Amino acid sequence: MRGIIFYLLLFAFIFFPLSNAGILYVGENRYPHLQEAINASSPGDIIVIKVGIYKGASINKPLTLRGEECVIEGDLVINAEDVSIENLVIKDASHAIEIHGNNNRIRNCIIAGNSYGIKIEGYNNTIISNKIFKNKFYGIDLDYSLSNYIEENILYYNMWGIYLKHSHHTYITRNILRENIEGIKVQTSNNNVIKLNNITENQEKGIYLCCKSKDNYIFMNNFIGNKVNAFVLAEKNAWNSSEYGNYWDNYEGNDFYMLSKNNIDFHPSSFLYFINNSLKPEIKLFYPKEREKVSGILNIEGMNEGGGIVEWRIDNGTWNRANGTSFWNFSINTEKLTNGYHSIQVKCGETILEREIYVANNREFPSFITIYPILSITMIFLWKYIRQKGRG
């Protein structure tokens, strides 16, 4: 009998493990500020950030931050291990995310309009499936770090897409690096793998290796439309595997592609590599929330990841142009609308977003002084009318 109970308990622990993780909610009359929820949490908790705009915060314990159509304005600083950040939009920060620790994970975030994107100082951190664009300096910076993993991100309109300094054993794969000043810069960094990336239309260099960088493996990438596809002032690096090199749009069909004396692609490809990256540009509406109660002047703002003209209208009226492109905004005077529900539509190209608002302006009744003359005239006309009817 005891044996049966033992195996039943073992089965329960294996297939129905106990979880001590709590869930805390930011917004919607729970914790109004992200930092308050972090301070109140225990290691291993999940913090769900509801729709809204919040300030940045510092994280000093293992947590999961999971956004639900929310925006963070300011820095997120991780001074811990085993932190997971998912589904956030981070803008208007100095450093959107600073990682000082190991085994952290940043996934499915939008990091745009900051001075710097993601800075990593640590080991075994994973940056996967993020959109990182329009940051003034770097998109991802690895500084004195080791064995980090950068996969399936889109990085564009930054000064540097990815910048490695004194960082080793980094794995960079299936990223799209386009229209930056430089796609990838590798400085004093060794034994990194850069494989299966699209490196296209960068204004100065697709990839730049310098400052004694050596023993890096760079192969099966597509270099297209960069001012200079690759610039090397470094020691010896490998630009092909045993069979596969890189695709160079300026390759002239020789047996090899020469970068420098110690940097040669011996197997340049005559065909483009297929790189599976499923991230697509989107248009987002940050404020107001769905069915939010509003009054007076309503300021509406959002983001257009692909850039381009954004238009808006109220209740299927005339389309108007919003201010800005990547970050856009417009204002509505709700006092010109009737109280009740109204529909706001925003479009870019063929994409249309719709958000319903509830207008609740205080409609003040005219004062007695204002309506007295109107009331007096009305009474006089009414008295004359009654007299004429009486004579008839």
C-alpha cells in the first residue's frame, strides 16, 4: 500500500508540479506604477502590465514582466538573473533595457525612439524576436559579455544595429539588419558566430571588424546594397564553413572573395540564403484605451513601425493626416462631439485600427441672466397670442 502511495505522489510531482509563482497586475486600479509591483513581488512572480503608459523601473530579482498592449517610457534596468521581459513597447529612454546579469530573456518587444536600445553585460542572455529601430546610437550592445544569443530580431534606422565590444562566444543568427549606419560592428571580440543574417542597405558598412578581433565565424549571410559590405581591420577570421560562404551582391564570380590578407571568403555563394524571420511591421495605437471615458481635448498617439503617412477620422468622417510618421499623434476636441460612444479610426496603407471612446463632457446649462431675455420675449409673444385668440 505504501508503495502505491509513493508512486502516486511521485506521479503527481512529475506531471502536476507545484507552482509558487504569484501574479501581480499593473494598471486598472491595481498597482498604478510598475516599480510598486516589482517592489511588492517575490522571486519567480509574474507581473502583467495592462494597457497604459508607465514609467521605467529597476528589477533586482527573478521575475517575468509580460505586457498587454502597454508602453514603458524610460529605462528598464535588470540587476538580476533569470528575468524575462515580454511584449513591451519601450520608448523615450536613455537605455531602453540594461542587463547586468545572466540568463535573462528579452522577447517580442518593440524598442524604438531611445538614445540606446539594449545593453548587455553578462552571460547566457537571450534577445529574440524583437523590433529595434530609430534608436540614436546602438540597437543591441554587448560589452564584456559572454555566450549570449541574438536571434530573429529586426534592427533598422539605428547608428549601429549590433555592436560587440570585448564580447565572445556570441551567437547572432536570423536577424535582419537594414538601413542602419553600420549593420554589425565587432571590436576586440573573438569566437563569435554570425550566421544566416540579412545585412542590407546600411549607409556605411554592412559589417565592420576591428581592433584585434579574431577567430570569428561569419558565413551564410546575405550582404546586399550596403555602401561597403564588409570592412576589416582585424586579425584572422573565418568567412565560410567547409562548404558555405556568404552571398555578396558585388561578387564577380572569382573563386574567392577577398576582404584582407587574413580575411577571405573561400566559398562565396552565387545564390541568396533563405532566412526565416516572421516579424512584420505594425501600426500601434498607444492611447486612448478601448472604451476609455474622455472629455475636453483628447491627445491620441501611437507608432508606425514601417514609417509612412498615418491618417485618422472620427465616426467614418473625413480622413485627416496625423503629425509624424514612426511616432505619430493628433488631437480631438471632444466638446464638439455628443456625449456617448464614438469611433476613432487610424490607417497607414491598407492597415486600419479602430478604437472606441466614450465622451463624457459636462454640459453646463445657461445661467438665469443669460436665458432671462429669451424667456421674457417668449412670454410676451405667448401673452399676445392668447389675447388675439380670446378676441376671436
